[in-house]
Amino acid sequence: MSWLRQHAIWIAVWLAASVLGAIVLSSTQLARLREVFEVDMRIAHRLLSQRVVQHDAVLNTLALLQPPAQAVQPELKLPALYPQILAVHRREREANWPDAQERAAETLSRDLRRPVLAGLDLARGRYELVLASEPASFVLLMDLQTVVPWNEWPMAPRTSPVRVVLEHASQTFVLQPGTLHDGGWRFAFSKHLAAESQPFYVVATRQVGWGELPWLWIAAWSLAVAALLAGLRAWQRQREQRRRAEELLRLGQVARLNTLGELAAGMAHELNQPLTAVLANTQAAARLLRDDTPDMETVRTAMDQAAQQARRASEVVGRLRRVVERANPAQLQPMVLQDAVRDALYLLEPEMLRLGLKSRLEAPATPLAVQAEPVALEQIIHNLLMNALQALEQVPQAQRSLHISVAAEGKQGALSVADTGPGMAPEVLARVFEPFFTTREKGLGLGLSLCETLAMGMGGRLVAAHHAPQGALFRLTLPLTVP
Ligand code: ADP
């Protein structure tokens, strides 16, 4: 669940790209299928039109030749040449058509001077074509099924999904059944045959189902996008990790430098007092020696020299002190407390993740700017957080919690770091800011004393307290910048 939330943007991008790809691929496929359908239907229409025009030509030729009824009767040989012509009938001038339909068609044909449809039975695929002429008129009995030149037909009639029918006068003849179903997309084609005598309507329908979309390509595209995004994410994470490692390294270097300074400050503090005492004692001794012994001169010179050495040592110590004095006021600048905390948290994110901790920063929406030296502030916050994490590592995961808050208190900006670790016993609490005081096996005991020195150097304070019901609380206060 949290993985989903963390990667929500990446998942959204992947979904959007997948859907977009699916739309583009599907519409390309649909356009291709439509193109195939339309080309096929244009060919089919042309083939059928050519055939029906041929029927007109056959009738006209018969009328023109007027073969004698008793002679060879070439019209009886026609079905052998044209399989779609089932039979040819003729009516001599004096005779009558057996069927009223043919009679009416002949009259119409005489008026129109062209062949005319009669005896339409599309259910069985039959129709007649009547041409009135002198002295005899002719009728062709046609079979629609064989009208179609199947060897040139652009589709496989039995398996093609396209349904093709011929329509006329509310009758329908199915040339090709096709497969029609619900859902998906429907292409349609309809056009009259190009022969006035047989104005059949060619109606074709093609149903494209969801299954015909290019699912394989869509899946491949979606996978490719996922792989690309995963690569990008990995690259981004790697870069982030490198940046974080570089930052930690830099902070470590600063910390080592400062620790060295703290060490020197401690030494200076320890050396200064005894040296001053040595100086006072030797001076007194020199005075005494001058009163009591004859070889006063030598002793006094020696004592003077000792005193001089002691003074020089004191000066060295003094100089050392001046060197390690940090956070000079000239380097103080406005720093947004919230940002400093967020930066430090960002650096420690992997460590917090390892401990199963979630950082919770409680802060006012408006930025709190304090007077601080950037590196010093960074180091104090980092130290306090590191100490808290080290403390939290000692308790079971369910018990771990880290609460960080930033607030304005009068003219001060305050940062509190509270953990639910083992906390500090009163005797530890009293000494945590002492240089070299540590309860940790590998501890130096300089971290907090350094932080306190740095805080004071910036005109602020650092205090430690018990955090109820369990844990430790450290509070850093720094003067807010005066606008
Ligand atoms: P070090 O970390 O090298 O021990 P520090 O000056 O940072 O030096 O800390 C001094 C001591 O203060 C630690 O050894 C530990 O006993 C105590 N301490 C510091 N922070 C915490 C904390 N968050 N919880 C409990 N004890 C702490």
C-alpha cells in the first residue's frame, strides 16, 4: 500500500502512456481493417457489376440475332457457356407468355428499350431478365449463387467475417454470411450494382470485436514503458543515493574537524590552570631563593627562564584557544529552521528506513528564520538526530518513535528532538554536555559538548531533558532574525 503511494506518480505516468499507446495502436489497427474492408468491397462490387452487365449483353445479342425457333436454337446452348443462366425462354410474336409477370415485364421492356427484372425470388437466389424484341422476345432465368465469380472473389466466402447480401424490393439474398455480434466497431458498405436492369443493392457489414485489437502489441508497449520508467526510477534513485552519500561524507569531515577543535579546546582548558600555577610558584620560589643562598644569580636566571617558558606555554595555549573559537558573529546569517531540519532528515532517510521510523516534523507554515552559522546549525541538528537514532536502535521497533518540532518562542526559534529510546538516568543527564563523557562503547563523548559550544557561539542554547513517559528530549534555541 505504501509502495503504491510512494510510486503513485510513476504508476500514473505508466498508466497514461499505456492507455495512450493502446488508443494509438487500436485506432491504427481499426483504420487498417477498415481500409481492407473497403478495398475488398470495392472489388466485390465491381465484379458483380461486370457480371450483371454481361447478362444485358447476352440478351441484346439474342434479340439482335433472332435465331429461328426451329433451327439450332443457340439460346439453348447458353447455359453451358454461362453457368449462371439456368434457362433461356423465347416467345414468338403470335404466342403468349405462360406467366402474367413475364407479360408485364415484356411490356415494360418494350417501353424502356432495355431488359427488365421479373419473377424475383431472392430467397432462392432466382430471378428472370426479360427483353422485348421482334419478332421473338427472350427471358433469361438466372441463378444468383453462380453469378458471383467466386475464383476472383476477394474474400473467403465461408470464413470471412464480412456479411455481404444483395437486396431488392424488400428481398434479401445472402452471398456471404460473415459473423456479426454485439460490441466493438461496425463498418458498413452499400451501393447499387452498375446495371439499370438489375439494380440490386450490395450491402456489406463488418463487425470488429474487442478480440481483434492488437493486444499483443499493446501489452508489449505497456511492458516497454514500464521497463523504461523502472530504469529511469533506478537511475534517479542512484543519483539521489550518491548525492546523499556525498553530503554525509562532507558532514563527517566537518564533524571531524570540529571534534579536533573541541579536543584542543579541552586540552587548552586543562593546561591553562596548571601552567598559571607553575608560573606563580616559580616566581615565588625565585624570590625565596634570592634571600637564602649565596649563588643567587644562577638560580634566579634559571627561575626567570622557567617563568619565561611557562609564560610562553601560556601564550601558546591562549593562541590555541583563539584558533578553536568558532562561529564568529560575522558568519551568522538568517537560516530557515524548517529547511535545515528537512535537509538533515533527508540525509538520514535511509537510516530511518532501516530502523522502520517515519520522520514527523511539526512546524508552523511560515518559515522561522534564526541567526545561525549554516555549518554549525547543520551539525547540531545532525548530531541530535544521530543520537536519537542511536538511542532508538536500542529499543524494539514497535516502541520506536521520533518527534521533531519547530516553534517560535518569543524572540527565539526552538527546535525539539524527542525520542522514545531508553532515555537518560539523572546522573547521565547531569553530565551529557561534558567533554569526553560517553556511555557508548565506541563513543567519544564530544558530540554534545561540541553542539553546546556551537549553540552558545551563535547566541543560543542547547538543553537536555527527560522525555515523558520514556526517552530523551533535546531542545535547541537560537535568536530569531530581526526583520
Ligand atoms: P557520544 O555520542 O560519542 O557518546 P555525545 O556527546 O553525543 O557523545 O553523547 C554523550 C552521551 O549522552 C551519550 O553517550 C549518551 O549516553 C547520552 N545521550 C545523548 N543523546 C542521547 C539520547 N537521545 N538518548 C539517550 N542518551 C543520549
